[in-house]
Amino acid sequence: MEDKKEKDEKNTFIKIRFSEPATIIFGTVLAFLSGIICMQIMGKVGVSANTSILGAVFAMLVSKIPMSMFQNFKSLERQNYIQTIVSGAGFSAANCAFVAVAILFVMGETKAILPMAVGCIFGTVFSVYTVGELFDSPIFPAKEAWAPGVATAEVLEAGDEGGDKAKRVIQGIVVGIVGSIFKLPVGAVGIVFIANIVSMLALGIGLLIRGYCMPLTGFDIGTTNIPQGFMVGAGLIALLQSVVSIYQSSSASKKSKSADTQAQENLTVPGSKTKKTVITALAAHVGGGIFAGVLCGLFTEMSPAKIVLWVIWTAFASVASMIIIGKAAMYSGWFPGFAVTTIFMTIGVLMGFPPIAVAVLTGYISSVGPCFADMGYDLKTGWIIRGKSKNPEHEVYGRKQQVFIEMLGAFIGIIVVILFADMTMKDGLIPATSTVFATTAQMGSNMALLKELAIWAVPGAVIQIIGRKYMFGVLLATGLLINNPIYGIGVVIAVIMRKIIGDEFMNCRDAGLIAGDGLFSFFSSLIKMFV
């Protein structure tokens, strides 16, 4: 009887719904503001802001207002819901819909802009749903790093608990802001102390090779397609490894008799469900590709065979980008959204699709893959706040609420783009990534490029096979694609420091570094937008 009582108490929790009026009203207002600001920042500065941290700060500030209507926001779960909707709106507006429609604007295909935005709604919202179904599964365990999510959770908990944790976070924030003023890679240092150390080493090595290859050898790797080739090989192997992992975990779950696999690993999503979710996602994105293609009027320009190939490639690339970007984000806190999307669109070009079809393919993929990472970070924050699955029923319920409110945030972000993108782009605010995508979409088939990609895909694949668990190949390729050597130095030094001093000293301070870097980046970008 005593054991039963303890079990009942353990499984008891207060169900806090995302749809509470105060949460929806306050969250919606902040989501609209987040979407507008992040879209403007993406157009003017070319980077997106860390809206998770910003949303967390806003939620904490509201909880401190001495009025009865704001008292419920003392709950960390409600703060997590606010942070989630703010993050979802800002990210979907800047990184998903705005990047997608700007490709068409640059190409002069303005008639397809609104249909593309509507197609992005389907791709983004279903991607958010897919993340919710795959989070804490054998291929995306909640216990893995998801570093920005950990940082957001520690900021929220520090604001709630105060004491030593709050002091550590504040110390980190101060150092993060000061370091960012002097252009030091403080955010990267914070991530290293949370993320998988081997994965971060791979990223650091890639960054250093890209940054110092030219000064040391006279060979500029950035002017070649070597990084893209590496990503093709590593990405495809990572995808195959994920498929094998899904199959193995599904088979193990079916064979287990006394206790199933996910219980042994403390997972809330079994391998069998993971397999079904991936198949469902593939089928849904076949429908999404057809939907986007019809809306944008693509199918009048292609033969029946090309139409079928385009739909299949769009669906495959969408699911593959989610898995590759999600795995990279999970282990390292970095998501190679631009790189992965570029690879799939380049292959689309080589398949002989017309430029407008490649542009829509690219816009759709860019609305699907990157938001997987953002939602994964937010779910990691919620997972920590809800007790790290000590009460599985509570975790599953809370995760579902987060998915619903992130869907709402994503929808709001894309509506913001529909309302304001035309005005923003006519003012000359166009994301740099969209210009690159538009140029690539119009370059035509190039067999020399295909050969170069194929040659350099081989070492990328080999490295990914060797460093399988840590996404070593994908993250090395990510580093090769980014021309930021100072970040490479910061990452490698932080890896060495972590091996020497351990994690204790940086506990909570690492989250503060990430938060300080994110807050400085957001407000400095906001200032640049008006200058």
C-alpha cells in the first residue's frame, strides 16, 4: 500500500495548459513583436537572433510584476510556454518564411511569393509536430546536450531560485556581454561546456581549417566546393546511420518481453513509434511538396516524370534535412541549416529542375529543417523544467502543450512575413542567404561541379562513419563551411579547458555566457537595424 501511495504521488502533477487566456494573449503579443523584429534583423544584418533567451527574460520579468494577473507567470512551465511561442515566431519568421520568399523576390518571381509563404506554413507547422513526436526517442534522446535549451532552462531556474545559481548565471551573462563587445567567441565557449565535447572538437577543427588554410598554405578552401562535398558525404552517411538506428531500436522494442527498450533507456518515445513518425513525415512532405508545387504553379513547366522526381526529392530532402540538422543541433548546439539546404538544392539543380522549381524546393526545405533544431532546444528546456522525465506522464503532457504553442508561434511568424515581407524587401532588406540560394537556383546543371562534390563526398563519408555517434563528419563539414576562425580558436581552447578543469566551475556560468552573447547579439542587431 505504501509503495502504491508513493507511486500515485509521483505520478501526480498539475496540468498547465498552453491555452490559458493569459498565456495565449501575452504570448501572442510577444510572438508578433518577435516575428517583426527578427524578420527585420535577418534582412538588415543577415543573422537571426536567439529569441529563446529573450523570451525567457521577458517571461521572468512579467512574473515579477506585482499585479495579480501576472502572478501565475511565477510558474516555470508557463514561462517556458511564453519562451517557446516567442522563439517559434521569431525563428519561423526570420529563418523559415522570410528566407524562402526572399529567394523568389531576388529571382523576380513575385507572383509565387504568397503561395510560397502559404506552403511554408504547412512545412514549418508539420515539422514542429514531427519534432514533438521524435523528441526523447532513440535517435533524439532528451538526455543529449541540446546546449541552447540547457542554457535557457538554467536562466529560467536561476530567476526562480535565486541564490548561488543566479549569481553564477549573472556572472556568465556579464562576461558574455563584455566578451561579445570585444568580439570574443564567448557563446561558443559556453556551448562547449554543455555540448558533447567530441562533437565540438570536430566543429572547432573544421573552423580552424577553413580560417587558416589560406594564410598558412595559400590555398583558399572557401573558393572551392570541398566543404559542400564533405557535407554531402557526411550528411548522407548520417542519414543512413539514423535510419539503421531507427530500424534497430524498433526491432529491439518488438523483441523485448519483460521491459521494453525505451523504459531501459528512460525514453518516453519507443523505437517503433520513431519508425512510424519518420514514415508519416515522409508521406506528409510528399503531400506538402505537391501542395507547394500546385500553389506556385510549378507543374505546368515540367514533364510528368520531372514532376514526380521533384515531389519525391522535395519530400526526401525535407525529412533528411530535419534528421541531419536535428542531430547536429542535439550534439553541438550548432545547426548547419544553410549548408544542408544548399546541398539539397544544388543536387536539385543538377537533376535539371527549372530555376523556379529549385527555388520553391529550397524555400520549402529551409522552412522545414532549421525549425527542427529550434523546437528541439525549446523541448530540452521544458524537459529540464518538468523534472527530466522523472514523471513520464507529466513530461509527455507538457511536451504536447509546448508543441501546440510552438505551432501557434510558427503560424504567427509566417503571418508576419505575409503581412510585412513585401514592404521589408522593397526597402532593400533581403537576407544574404536568400541571395545565395537564388544565384545557385539559376546556375544550371554543371557536371564539373557534380564531379567535385562526388570526389570530396568520399572523405566526408569516411570521417562520418568513423565518428558516427558524435556527428563528427557533419560538424567538421559545418566548420569548413563557416569562415570564422576566431570561433574555431574559442571552441578548441574551451575543449582543452574543459578537459583540464572539468565542468563544475562553469556550471550555470556556461548558460550565462550563452545568454549574454545572445542578448548582446539581439540588441546590437536591433540597433544596427535602425542605423
